[in-house]
Amino acid sequence: DDVGPVIVRFGIAMIIIPVVAVALRFWSRALGLGTKSSDGRRFWWDDWAALAVLPFSIAQSAIFMHWTKLGLGRHMSTLDPKDIEGGLILLFAVYFPYNIAVALTKLSAILFYARVFNTKGNRAFKIALWAAAFFVSAILTFSIFETIFQCTPVKKAWSAATPGSCINEQAAWYAHAVLSVVADIFVLALPLPMLWKLQLKWSQKFLVSGVFVCGYGVTAISIGRLVANVNMPINTLFADITWNVVPILYWLLVEAPLSVLSICLPNIFSLFKHL
């Protein structure tokens, strides 16, 4: 059995989607479509945050695609031990671009709300935006430190023969997945009070509604990843990791690219409407 070629094709698609989405977003913004920032600039911090996601999202897909050369998508029993260890090093490494990409998409959505809604004179909403940004940043910090220090020494994370100890990785994965779902819901719910209380222009309602529609999809992906983790006990996972990790891998591969698409869709809709 070998699903490596499928993973490569899927990875290529997950590179193309965010690149095209961000390109269309910047085309739309360059034409002056959508809501401008309060200072009149066409490009604002939410746009730059969306652009900053790309190298991390691409790196994540590239790492998984490279892992297929070391046996990802095949059974461990057919692989060279050196390739297995090389794959575990890639698994260790991929969590850095993955976590950064997911965090940046959430921060871009928060900055989008700050641009669309005038926060001047609305201290409560401004505090809520800062709280959401802090929460997302805290999750990212937790994820980075958990990845680096999950084992002592660090090398034990990919080398089982190395003397040392590791934390309960299953619990850490559950914690991260749950926090990610909570963060998605938090970011998604942020502008609800503003929508209920304020008389918005149709363009603003359209843009924010687009984020809501796509946001529910991203939340579903986070929940799907959580369910995949729950259904795959860590002992079962590592018994044949190059094969058993594939279902979880698909959720990891799709989350950041589709999150990028979701934060770009309002601008893409505006562009298509203009054309």
C-alpha cells in the first residue's frame, strides 16, 4: 500500500489554493474594492497578515510532501529505520509552520474586524479584539513551547532510543485541538454585538457575512482534527506512524490553506462582483 502520491497531489492543491486566494485578495484591494481602513489606505494590517501566512502554509505542505520520499503513506514495516527517523524529524518540524500559519489567519480575521468596524468610541469591542488577539497569540506560544520541550532531551521526540522522558503527548494534542476550536468560535463571535447594534452599510454586512459563512467551515475543520486525534490513540499512531498518521495529516494539511481562503473570500467576492 502506498498513498504517498495522493498526499503529494493533495499537498500541491493546498499550496495553490492559498496563493491564488491571497493574489485575488490583493488584486481586489489594489482596485480599491471593499472597506478601506480609517486612514484611507487600500492595504491594511489584515492584508499583510494574510500575505504573511503564505510562506508558513507552503512550508507545511512542502514538508509533508517531502516526507512521502521517506515513506509517508506506506507501512513502517517496509521502510528503512533511518527513513523512519527522518520522517519523525519532519513531523516535529512541521508543527512550527502549521501553528504559525493557523495563528496568523485568526489574527488577520481580527484585524479585518478592526478595519471594517470603527472601534473609536467603542471601548468594549476594542478590548474584545485585543483579548482575542492575546488568546490566539497565547495558544501559538503554548504550541511552540510544547513542541520544542515535549521531550527531554529534545532529540527524544524523534529518536525513541535516546534516553530521556516525554510529556503526555496525547493530552497535549487534545489540549491544542480544543483550544483551537475555542479560538475559532471566539473569533467568529467577535463582531456579533456590532452587527446587532450598528446600522452598517451593505458592503460591510456583505464582507462580514462572508467571514461568518467561511468561519463556520474553518471551525468544522478544527473539530474534525480534534475528532481524528481522539479516534487515534497515540500508541496506535506510533505503532505504524507513516500509515496511521495519514487521516490526521489531511486535517492538518487542509486547515491553514482553507483558513487563508476564508479570510480572503470577502475580497474575492467583491472582485468578482466588480468584474
